[in-house]
Amino acid sequence: MEIRFSKRFEKQYQKLSKKNRNKFWERLELWKTEPYHPLLKHHVLSGKLAGLHSINITADLRAIYRVVNDTIYIYELIGTHSQLYG
């Protein structure tokens, strides 16, 4: 499976602390092997983000993505629940 990152994601990623960057890659590896592992809190989004999915990177950081055929498109990193749905 191929993974692609949006420009928005890349900009947000660059602003993360080194600790959160490392946590992103740890969770991405976990997601590749166990996409529904409880730590990821994987779920489908609704409302204006309908059709997208979210996984937890940390308690306050989520990756928003979509799967198309065999490609995962990671669009952005979102912080708190209110940032996601606000």
C-alpha cells in the first residue's frame, strides 16, 4: 500500500515537536500492521469531513486520511476534538 502526504500535512508536520514527529511514525507503523488497534482509535468522520477517517497519534493529535484503491492519502494533522469538529 502506498502512502501519500498532502502539502498541508507536510507543513503541519514540520511544525511538530521532534517527540510528536517520532510518535507519528510509530503510530503509522502500528496502523500499517494493525489498522484497528485500540491505541489508534480509528473512526470514520462525519459532517463536513464525511468520507474521511481519523487515527490518534497522541491524545491531542490526529491524522486525517482517505483510502483510494491501494493508496492512503494523509491530508492533515488536527489537534483537539474541537479543532476537528469546530
